[in-house]
Amino acid sequence: MHYTATRLSALAAALITLALLIYAARPWGGNSAYQDLSAYLGLLGFAVWVTLPYLMITFLARKALAVSNIFLIIAAVLISFGGVALYVEALLLHRDAQSALAFVAVPFYQWIALGFLAGLHFLLRKRHSS
């Protein structure tokens, strides 16, 4: 059950994040930034960068022990929907010329939080096996 809940929250957050990324980039219409294939490849690179933390959440959820199930669900929801909240705040609530930089910074902070989560998972796994 914890794996399904964690996976669904990460998937929902990833889809919302991708929708916000495309909304921020606006690759449709007469946007002069998207005149050649390299701009779309850059957008694809950003799409991979912003969705990788959510993929890592599902990977950690699969490896979680019964000891850390509740903690993992809470952390996954905080990381997933905390990231989405930061994107919404930057792109929709407080629009600014630098709002799109959230797509660089938020995944970086998500990776830091996931590093702490993976370290805690490692320690709990080591303690549980001893």
C-alpha cells in the first residue's frame, strides 16, 4: 500500500511539474525561441531534470522496509507536492522575469532532500538487518 500511495503522489507531481514546465516555456505559436530543434532538445533536457527526483522517490519506495513506510510516505508527499507548490508560487502567483529559474533550483533542493532520505533509509536498513 505504501508503494502505491508514494508512486501515485510522485506521478501526479511529475505530471503537474511537466505541465507547468511546458506552460512556462510556451513552445507553441510564434515563439521565436523555438525555431529549431535545439530549443526543443533543451526543453526535453529540463523535462528530464525536473522529473528525475520523482523517479527516485518511486525507486526508494520500492526498496523501503516496513520500519520506514510511514516516514517514506510523508517525505515523498512533502518532496513531491512541496516542489509543485514552489513551481506554482514562482510561475503563477509571483510572476517575475526569473521565475523559470525555479526549474533549475527546485530539483536541486529535491535531490538534497532525497539524499537525506536515502541516507536515513540506508541507516534503518542497516539497523534492521543487524
